[in-house]
Amino acid sequence: MRTKVVASYFQVPELSYRIWRVWRRNLEVFMKTYRVNFFPPLLEPIFYLVGLGFGLGGFVQPQEGLPYIAFIAPALVAISMMFSSFFECTYASFVRMYYQKTFGAIIATPVSLEEVIAGELLWGATKSLINSTIVLGVVFAFGLVSSPLFLLIPPLAFLVGLLFSAMAMCFTAITPNIDSFNYPSFLFITPMFILSGTFFSTHNLPEAVQIVSKLFLPLYHVVALTRALTIGRFTTNLLFNLSWILVATPFFFILSINLMKRRLIR
Amino acid sequence: MSSEVLIKAEGLTKKFEDFTAVDQISFQVYRGECFGFLGPNGAGKTTTMQMVQCVLPLTSGSLSVSGMDVTREGREIKKMIGVASQEDNLDPDFTVLHNLIVYARYFDIPKAQAQKRAEELLKFVQLGDKRDVIIDQLSAGMKRRLILARSLINEPQILILDEPTTGLDPQARHLIWDKIRSLQKQGVTIVLTTHYMEEAAQLCERTVIMDYGKIIEEGRPLDLVKKHAGEEVLEVAWDEEVLKFLKDTFPEAKLEILGDRIQVFTNHTRGVFTEILNKYSFRSAMIRDANLEDVFLKLTGRRLKE
């Protein structure tokens, strides 16, 4: 019985091209207010680069052999992947599901609930791609990109966005109300924002914290990959970083769809 | 109405954990008819509708639509039905017209065809001049009409209307009723739920009355009224002596006491109450036609609109 319940969380969903109909609906809403949507990812990295990079950077010794501003620049790109997709599939998806009843309207058509959720996840991944590419453009304009491999960052952003969207959707599936998103935000996103090698090298951290970062914080791996692609510096560790993401993404993708099914179809 | 069965439920049951929302119901809906589910809030009407529209799995029993099983062929069934839900689930980010266009896409309707159909439907529900308005600016009645238009975008054979006029003013309600009648004339099979007796009486050829997840009665609205509530109902102000008098005068009648009023239901033909009132005078007495609400009251001992 128990194994049956566990298996139901990992049932591979049946999906069709219809997921793109859901994706397209979200894209059209986004494009209606594109000016508002494009500004934050354009301005925010400028504040960070000027404030932290130039300001704080004057007091900080180079991190992992990089000037401080060059160290944090790729992290800003990685952070924008996380924020844009995670918040899209928590708050924004919850509003569509609960307040606007959009999911209910769509599943009365030939589109299934699994496809609605998968469409939401693809849209979250797309938000990650859009926002982080804008941040990457700013970083590029500051002259902080030193490898042509930076072109691989947008596809990485889509993959990473899919991962964070799926993790977010798991919370959305179990949250009792919209206020409860404060828990994953402060207990998961904030520590990740600080402890993933974003604003200082994790080598300076106590060993236990380093281990936790490597094992449980996806942003740690994203930052490492983004930094490597920005400056063109490679180590074998990157294989572990990429594998972590490649394993976790389908895991959470499937889990989140099944959790949402349990929430919405009883 | 033909004799072809379009929706068939047998022993249909839905349980949520230990709460039984729909309890072993059986019914048949024929092609071309308007079939009503009548009952108070929480009777299980919406749950039944959600099983018919293939979004809620059954706990037990069987349910088929146009010969297809809802559990196995949900996608095919959804293509041929239109659903106007009880709640407002229009897309607030889009205009009136764009709501229909986006919805058409979920049915794989090509763009040009969707555009044409959307414009026609807006005209049909008299929202042609609102096509470029944002949803927030529509009145409740306009939203209901747009939801109705949206449910028709795929030219459905079966239309499910879940409380189509709840919360609307009389004008808005009559407009929706007109549209429903004209759809029925076009041959669309309509299944509607309502807790308004008048709505069922106006629109439905056959109804079932649901209470606590069970079907407690079924038939044509007029037949049901006649069978359970007679033709006329006498209502008088409550009084100990009057009550005794009425009991003696109509020993076979059913007397209901509702607040400070006594209601008398009999199987007598029209006119018997008039005779009584000509002979005796009671405080605030009134004779009125029996209606479906009386049927419900008599069957359950409870008011419907609670």
C-alpha cells in the first residue's frame, strides 16, 4: 500500500503538444505588460554591480582569483534564473490556480490538468530564460564576460528555470494559502541566495555548511556552471554540478505534476 | 427531444475521504432535451457536473457520455461538451474577445475560424460592443453571458450550465434564459443545475431533485408539482385554533409550519380553498399556485434557499 502511494507521486504524466497552449496563454499575458516586465531584470543587476561590485568590491579581496565585481556578475545571472522561475510558479501560479480559477477553466477543455501544470513549468523556465538573458546583457555591457561560451547560458537558464519552477510547483501544490509561500522563500530561497557561492566563495564557510550547500542547494551548482561559462574556466567539478541539475529536474518535474493532481483532482 | 440517450449514469458515487458528495445516483439525459438538477447548495449537483465533464474521477458506478466512458475517453468527451461554470473563471488579463480566442486554442480551433466564431458568439450574447473591454469592467450579468459564449466556442453537442443565473438581477436572468431556450431550439442538449425553482420550471423538460447527494425525485416539473404539492397552496398566519380547524377540515392534507405561517397542501382540485375562505376568515390568508419549491419542502421538510 505504502509503495503504491509513493509510486503515485512519480507516475510519468501523459503530455501532448497542448502544454504549449497553456504556455502561450501566459506568454500573451506577459507581453501585454512587457515594459513593466523588462525593467526589473535590466535595472537590478546595475544596482548590484555598481553598489556591491564597485562599492563593496573596494574592500574585498579577490574571490577564487577573480576581482570581486567579476566574481559576483555571473552569480547575478544565476540568481535571476532562480528568482524569476521560483516566484512565477509559486505566487503567480497560485494566483492563476486559486484566485483566477484559470486552471479550472482550462481543464474543462481537451487540455488535461497534467498539461496545464507542465505548461506552467515551461512558462516558468521561459521566464528564467528571458530575465537571466537580460541580466547577462547587462553583465556583458559592463565588460565582465570573458568567454564565448557565455552563449550557452540561455539554454542553461531554461533548464535551471525548469528545475526551480518544478520545485516551486511542489510548494504550490501543498501550500494552504498564499501567505505560506513565506516559508520556502525564507527557509529555502534566502539561504540559497547567500550561501551558494554567490557573493563570496563557499571555501570561506565552515565545512559543514559547504557540504550542505553542495548537496542540497541547487543554486550552488547553477552559480558554478554560470561562472564557468562566463569566464571560461573549467574543472571536473562542473560535471557533478551539471549532473545534479540533470537528475533533480525530471525528479521535481514529475513530482510537482503528481502533487498538483493530488491537490486539484481528489 | 429524441429517445437517444446521451448521458447515462448508473450507481454514480463520489466520496471525498469519508464524506459522500454523490451517493449512488442513476439518471439518463436524452439528446436535445433540457435536463435540470435541482437542489440546495451542497446537494451534490456541481460534483455530478464535474464528473460528467470528465474533470473529477468517479469513486464508483458508471458514467458515459455519447457512449464513451468518462474515465477512459475524457479527452474525446471534452471536445463535444461546453461548460459554463458556476464561478467566474474568465481571464482577467484579456479583453472580452481575446478570452474567447485563447479558449478556442485549447480546442485546436484554427485562428481564423476562432475569430469568426468569437465575433458571432459575442453578438449572440449581446456583447458585440464590449469586444475590446477588459473583463473587470463587465457587470456580473455580462460576465455570465461571456462565460456562456465561451462555453459555445467549440460548438458543443452538450452544454453544461452550472447555476447559470445565480446572483443575477431579473433582467440579466431573463436574457440568459432566452439564450438557453434558443440554444435548445438549435438542438443543443442542455444539462443545468440550479437552486431556483422558477428557473427549472421555465427551462427544463425533466428534472431530478437532489438532496444530500441522492436523487430524491424525478420527473417533469409540472407533474412533480401536481404529484407532491397539488394545484394550490393555502397559506395563513399561524394560530393554534386555526391549525386545529385546518387539520379537522383537511384530514388528508399535509400541513407545514414555516415560521409564523401555516401552509396547507392537498390533492383536492382547484377551488377548494376558495370555498373555505369564502366561509371563514383567517388572518393574512392567501391562496397561491403550488410550485417546485413546495415540492422540495414537502419532500425534505426544508426550505430550498437556505
